[in-house]
Amino acid sequence: MAFLQLQALCKRYGAVDAVVATDLSVEQGEFVSLLGPSGCGKTTTLQMIAGFVDVSGGRILLDGRDITHAKPASRGLGVVFQSYALFPHMTVRDNVAFGLKMRKVAAAEIERRVSRVLQLVRLDQHAQRYPRELSGGQRQRVALARALVIEPPVLLLDEPLSNLDANLREEMQFEIRRIQREVGITTLMVTHDQAEALSISDRVVVMQAGRITQIDEPYKLYEHPRTEFISGFVGKANLLRGDRDEHGAAQVRHQPGQGVLTLSLRPEKIDLVPAGDGRLQGRIVTRYFLGSQWLYRVETPIGDITVVRRNDGDAPMNEGTVVGLEWPSELLRVLSADEVSA
């Protein structure tokens, strides 16, 4: 039996279904991310697990115990909010110790646990500072330490990195994963950032319009998206029309709008080759420098196609250049229609 289970979990606000019949099983020690756009139901799902939002239907099981209608405090879960919710008048040490004091843990045990968790998040040298004296990343780690110090069975992270700048966000992604692995705690994170979800999760749960549309390991989710929505939301994708050849393999049709299949082709899977070569001919319309990559928009008879190529230090191809486009046929993915399902 999975450690955390959602069984047909629902949330309705009047006539609006915010979360629809959601089933999810999370193993002990697993790191799972709920990924989706604003309004897809991911935060509501997390808040139902935490006990902050009442459940309209279904059940939540934690290690075999039904906690569907239990009070938040009795669930014993660790929660890190988007705003961190630190007490500005308390030091780092006092912020981290607060939950233990509320549970009337003995002073010696509080000291032991707080010292250990501050070392874990690498803030033991800042124990006497106040939140205003810390950087954004340090405040985020205080919030994480406060959630971990109560030794919860599950850690819930609600958009924990959204308030950080891009460079710090990436650094903290890996810091959260390091801490999670070191502690071995079951973790459920809500995010709208696909790169964040793919980089540190064991599995990613994509939500759309209150429903789960795909659950997979990050690599499989990226390489084998099921629908047009997932293909475009989880990374960049070229959506093309096509059909199957005599051997049953997917192929792109070279006439605009023709073909019974919708195919997904990732931009980095396409090579730019000399004009006259390749599967398709086109002309570079625009190019963008992304540091480690060049992104090209290529005008072709079947529409504009995005191509991403590694920056190998050579001069980029010029706008207006006529090129051929080549790709391995086995990397074309056949997509289902965007019909969300439980």
C-alpha cells in the first residue's frame, strides 16, 4: 500500500469543480510534483491534503490512516508556504523551534532537533539572525527547517521557489532535493514551473482543469507526452500534422493542414542541414541567443517550426538563410486530443 493515497478526491465550489475525482498514490520517501497552469487544481489538492480546505468527496489516506476530515494540526504534516510565513520578530532559531514549543516538546529535545535541522539546511551560523537580515534563499531554508524539525511524515511545498530570482531559484531546486534525499521524507510539491518539476522530482503529476492528465517520471513525461496540452506545457514543442506510412510509423505530411494525426517534435531534436537536404525545406526567419543555445524560427511550407541548437562556439546561422530540416522519424510523438480525464 502506498504511503499517501488520494482516492477519488474532489473539491466543489458551488457549481464549479476545482478538483475532479483525483486518484494518486505516493510511495514513502518519494518526491512528487503537481504541475500545471494557474487554476488547474494543484494548490487546492495540496491544501486538502494539509487540511486547510474541506474535502467535497473522496478520501485521503496516510500510512493506512484516513485523515480526510482530520484537523490540520492532528495530521502532523510539514508545510512550506509560498510566502514562507516567518515570524519577523523571532530569530532563525526561534522560528524553527516554534512548532516544537507549541507541541510542548522538552527544552533539551528542542535544542537537539533545532541544532540538527539548522545544520542540515546550512544555517547553523545564522541562528541568531532575524528574517530581515537574511537573503531570499536563506529565508526559504528557514521555512524548510521549520517544517522539517517537527519530523513530519510528509512534507508539502506550495510554490516554494516562486519568490526567488532565476539564478537563486535554480540553486534552491537542487538544495531542496539534497535535503529531501538526506532526510528521506515523502514530499509533495506544487509548481507551475516545468523545469523545476522535471529537475528534482521522482514523478511529475500534470493537472489540467481539475484533473490529472498524466503521471510519469520526468524523462518519460518529456519524451512521451500524451496530449497536445502536455506536449506544449512541458517544454517547447512543434505540433505537426501527419499520418502513418506503410510500416505503421508516424510521418509528417508536407502539405499544410493535411494528416489525421497530431504529432509532437521537440525543437532540440531537429538538425539544420544544407538547403536541398533533409526532410523539409525552410528559411530562417528569426534567431534568438539563449546563452547555451540558439533558438531559430524557420518558415516552411507546413508553417513555422522552432529549432533549438547547442551553442558550440561557432557563428550562428543568419536570418534569411535557406536550410533543410532533418530529424529521426522515431522521435515523432503521436498525441491524443486534449480531452482531460481522471
